[in-house]
Amino acid sequence: MRFFHKQSALVAVAALIAGCSSTPRVPTDFSLARASVVAVAGEPQVAVDGPGGKGSAVAKSAGAGGGLGLLITGIACAGAGFLAPVCFATLVPTGIAVGALGGAAVGAIRAENADEVDAKRVLLRSVLAASEPNFGLMRNLVEQARDLADIQIQKEESAGAAAMQPWTLRLSVVELATVGSGADAPYALHLSADLDVDQTGGAPRVFAKRYQATTTTKMTTSQWALNTSEAARAEMDMLLAALAVQIVQDLVPADKLRKPRNPTPGAPGSS
């Protein structure tokens, strides 16, 4: 019986930490060869200190500390036998709070000052302004579809024109972020983009997914900004290519694909 209580408690902790996720599926009758692509108008966001961050190392560290506190106290309560419910009700909230406070203290030490955060934002905005990311992603998708699958995708200037094809791909770069924090510490660049697939005359958004890629290169802000942000702009081009490869690999059956010519940076992800 005690073994059962331990296993049940551990499962409860794992469920609290891991949550659940789902993977979108491309419609079975979809064909990239019968699709048009449109770059959605809109300006991507910039974020400092991570893919979803807004410049707060303190908040991120507090969240991580709270998660660690939950894990530690949850495992401890798993061995409490018949007292496990009481343990979960009393010690787990305390563990989360203590962990969050400790994490926040670490984050406060590592956090950058306002000028450093502002300098990163200026760098990110300058890279976006120079690259026209939505159109850049569209161009890369057309090139990768040709190179990886011998498919010619029709580029369109507007969604109305794209409706001539059975399928419409809508591309939108949503965020350029920094990954890594600390005073004058090197960091990577992280790019996120959304893909929506519509069927002409059918339901909108028959497929939707967020794609992400991260540079393997890490530099300080002053290094990224050298020569009119030459290195940052070059890495941005590689990130757009990496996202395009991911999209083609999702939309074309694996047996119809060739390997990418050049390795591209990226930490693929979706949501």
C-alpha cells in the first residue's frame, strides 16, 4: 500500500511539472506543390533574455526556483505514506515559495542594468529593420522547397491573390530574442515564426504551428554590433533559412525530401 502511495504521489508531481502538449498534423490531402505563400504584414516583437522574456532575469529565475522547490518537496512528500496528502497541502506551497525567493535573489544578482537591456533591444530592432524578416522567410521557404523537394511555390503579395491556389501558407515572424543574460555576457539570438495553412473555400487554419531556431554563435552586444551589426545580420539570415527548412520538412513527406545542403542553426520547437 505504501508503494502505491509513493507511485501515485510521484505521478502527481510529474503531472504538475510536465503538463501536456499536442503536435499539430498536416492535412492528409495537403500538397505544397499546390500552395501559395504570403508574408503576413506586421512587425515582430523583440525580447531580451530568452524566447518569451521581456528583460526580467529576476522573474525567470524566480520561476525556475519555484519549479525546483516544487520538485524537491514533491519528491519528499512522495515518501510520506498515508501522510502524503497533508504533506502536499502544507510543505509543497512552502517549497515553491522558498525556491522562488532563492531564484529571484540569484536573478537579481545576474540581471543587467537598464542601459544594457536597452542596448540589446536597439540591436534586435536594427537587425529586424535590415532583414525584412517576413519577406525574408517567404523567400527562404521558396528556395528551400525548390532545393529540398523540387517544388516551386508561388509567392503572392496579398492573401487575395493567394486564394487562386487550393492552399495558402501565411508566414509571420513573431519575435527576435536574446538567449543568455548577465552583465556583458555573450548571448545567442532566437527567432520565432508562425505558419498558418488555409484551404481555399474551406476552413481557415487547417494547420498552425510555431517554429523556432537559435544561433549556435554567442557574442556580447558590442561584438554583435560591430560593422553595422554584420554578424547579427548574417546569423539572422541563417535563422530564417533554418525556419524555412523546418517548415518544408513538416509539409513534405520524408521520402520526397533531400537533405539540406548546408547545416543551419536551430533549436527546433513548436507550440
